Amino acid sequence: VSYTPNLAAFAKDAVTFTRHVTEAGQSGPAFASIFSGTQADRHGIFVHPARLPDDLVLVPEAFRDAGYRTFFWNGHVMASADLNFGQGVEPRRVFPTPLRGSHPRFLDLLQRVRDVPGAKAFVMTNFTVTHSPYSTEWLGDFLALYPGERRGVTDADIAKYHRLYLRNVLELSFDFPRTVARLRLSPAEVRKLADVLEVVYRSNVWHLDALFGEVLARVAEAGLMEESLIAFTADHGEVLYRDNALFPWSHGEQLDPDVLTVPLV
């Protein structure tokens, strides 16, 4: 994979758990497991949105009790502070957006940890940019940097098939055969649709990598990399297209390795 340079560099110097498996293809149960270190029979989140019970001890609570200032940047509605996924974080340190390396509070936090003896902090965030429906927002920049990722897909293909996808996103994911028949898509058109959406999805992954790299760069500029513990994982993965996928371009409705097998770095 050529288009995730920040994750590649991070993984090179990290411990990578290649057999890490998430609990579910839904964000609520998966985040509940990540944050609490328990499974659904203990944390009680089997569907989402659902409120996380007060009696669980979450990771930020453990850090708070150990003297850390805790922060939560999260724009994910299924694992938000409103649903009690921010236990252990004061409301004034909860931000309803993904963390950006340029966020003023994050920069202030890095400066404090660097300059104040004994200061320490715990930060949680989520970058929800690889979620369906896949966006073309970053596609132009991605293809300019990685033209080889086009793989035969033209700008006209992207415009035509991404528009088709957005107009039929749920039907294509959850009623694929009948939707293909209704839209009268030939096998060649199905293949072109799949190729376009894979390129678009890769551009989303590239943007995620850039967001993560921006955060790492700010930590490094503050001189804090060697005394920081950084973990990167996913709540779940995503099924793209293949002939035997029951629900292409989706997650949550099938027990599939693409969804359940995610990296922990």
C-alpha cells in the first residue's frame, strides 16, 4: 500500500497486532469494547445508538485516576460523549469533532505537557472518514499524488458511477442483485462501478492517513514522541466489492473478515 505513508512509518517502529479482531461490524459495540476492555456480555452494547452504562470503567477513567488530564475529540455519533462513551473526561474537554493536529486546544495541551513538570495527558479521538457513503472530496489531490491508483478509471467514469452510487447507496449495499437488475447494469458496468468505488475509498483512506500524520507531526514538533504511547486501531472494517460479498460497500450486516479483522498498531 503506497498511499498510507504515515501509518507505514508509524507501524515500522511500532508493535503491530495483525490478528486483532473487532467484536462487531457496528461502531457502538466495537467502541464499547475498545474503551472498556470488555465484550458485549459485560458492556451491554449489542446495537447502536445505545448508552454505555455508568458502572463500566473506561480507559480514560483509569488515566484520570492516575493523574492524567483526559481529552476526547470524537465526531462519531454512535460512540459519543452524549452516549456516555466519554466517561472520565470533563465536558469542557470533550470536542464533537475528530482531532486535527492544528486544533488550538491540542496545541496548548502539547505545550503544557512539554513545559510543565509532571504534566501528562490522555487523548482519545476518532477519524470517521472511511465510512460509507464514500466521498470524492479528497479524490483530486489523491490522484494527483498517486496517479497509478487510477487503474484505468477515468474522470468521466468517476462522475458517472459515483453519482449512480450516491443515488442508490442503500439499495446497492443491501439489495445488490435486484438493484443491478433494476438499473440494468451489465457485468462490465458492475465491474466499472466497483473499480470507481475502490479508487474513491482509497482516497478516503489516504485522507485518514494524512489526518493521523498531522497529529503525529505536532507531537513530534513538541518533542514528545519518545515519551508518548500512541495506539491506532479501527472499530471495524468495510466490505468493498467481490462476487461473493452478500452486502458490498457496507459493514455490520455480515460476519466477514474484511469487517472483523482490523489492525491494532
